[in-house]
Amino acid sequence: MRNEPNKHINKPSVTPERAAFSVKPEAKVLQSPTGNLNTSNLSINQLIQSNQSKQRDANTDLPKKPFHKDDVIRLWKMLAHAQKVKGQDQVYHVMIKRDPVQLDEVTFLFEVDNTIQQTRLESGMNEILGEIRKEIQNYDLNINIEINESNEEDVTFLTGNDRFEKLARKNSNLFDLKNRFNLDIEY
């Protein structure tokens, strides 16, 4: 290669890039408000207020027929069974354990045992409450979910004798039946 004459190699010519600087005009500094604010832009507060007013207007158009407490409880149980059919067994068991208690004309209270039950029920509560409102035709109805602070029902595993004694404390005639028919309560 050394013996060969120098061959001229054509290299592409590249022009060096120039940095393009754009000069922005300086922002005006105002000493006092002029009152010439451009209001063509949307404000978040204005959007929230308009949505709230639309919801209030929509709620005034909905029916508010009177209803009976038993109608709400019947629909509550019916929707609980519908939850079981959908495969929501946990929600079903929470809903059938107690009935909603009426606090005032349109407000009910439903008590659950713990926060797990509360979160499971709250996840499907919009659908349940919507169905009840639609059936009774009163959209002011509200069902609040709270955790029951007093746990009256202590879960204990009872033997045959223990069950008999617990029931006999409620009804003393059971002792008479046991003695009269010479029943054996031992299992």
C-alpha cells in the first residue's frame, strides 16, 4: 500500500451547525393590577362550580315519592341475593346479617362488624343504592355504612350441653321437658 500513489478520498462536506438563539421579549412587570385580565381561559373553580350546579339541577328533577321502611328492607334482601348470584358471596353475607335501620325519612344506617366488611360493601354500594332508589322512586334515599362498636354476639363454639344450658336460660321450660321425657342432652 505504501508503494501506491496517494488516492484522494472524497469526504462529504459538512457545514458546521450554528446554534439558533431565539430572543424572547422580556415580560412586562406591572406595578398594580390593571383589571384587563384575559378571561378566555377556563378556571378549575369555574368548572367545578358549573358541574355542581348541573348536579343540583339534575337532582331536583328526580322523583321523590314517599316510601315505607319495609320496602327498603325487602329490596335490600333481594339485592343481597342478587349479589350472591353474581358471585359476590362476601357482600351477600354482610348484607343478610343485619337489616338497615331507619334514622329519618330518607336516611338509613347499616352496621357492619369490621373495616373489611365495610370496604367490601362500599365497593358495590353505588350499584345497590341506585337500584333501591330506582325501585322506590325516591332519589333522596341514602344508606350510611358504619362499623358496629358493640360486639354483642361473641362467637363461641358450644358443645351440646352448653347449647342446651344457653337455650334453657332463655326458656326455663326446656328443663321441665328434659326431666319429664328423660332426655339425654349429651352428644
